[in-house]
Amino acid sequence: MKKNGFTLIEILVVIVLLAAVSVTVGVNMGAMAERQKEKKIKEYKETLENAACVYAEMKGINTGMEVKVSVLINEGLVNKNLKNPETELNVSSDGDRTVEITWTNNEKKCSLKTS
């Protein structure tokens, strides 16, 4: 007798393997997208912090203080079209947020305040 086609078991094995590969790829893509978003948020915060440190250098600030994001925008240190990856709004919507400039052992550190 001549065998044509696949048996039911062979078809089921292929379907199960395809399903397993699809689930694995789907989970990895979701995790990769989350890591990418976290990376963009980190870059956004670093951009604002670096701009505040440059502002402190420009103004000769060597004591602790806070500077608003709106000041950094007005000084031209931050592009007003920069988007906040958390809210998808322009940085100008974060204008009231502040970056804290602190000095420890003659070394400045700039950090974006979370609230």
C-alpha cells in the first residue's frame, strides 16, 4: 500500500512545535519592547540632568540648588520638541519639574526629581 500525505500524529506534532515557537517569540518581543521603553525613559532623564549640569557650569553655580525644566528649555539647553517617553507629551509639559543640583566634595551631581 502506498502512503500519501501525513498521519494525524505528525500534523499534531508540527502544530505543537509551531505553537511553542510562537509563544516563545511573543514573550521575548514583549520583554524587548519593555526594555526599549525603559531605555528611552533613562535617556530622557539623563538628557535633562546633563542639561542642568551644563546650566550650572554656564551660570557658575557651585552650591546646591534646583532648576526647573522650563528654565532649561528657555536657555536652549533642552529641545522643546523632546518627548517624554512615559507620557508621550513634549518636554514643555514637564516644565514645572525640577532637576536638583548637588555638590559633594567639589563634584556636582544633577538628578531629576520624581515628584
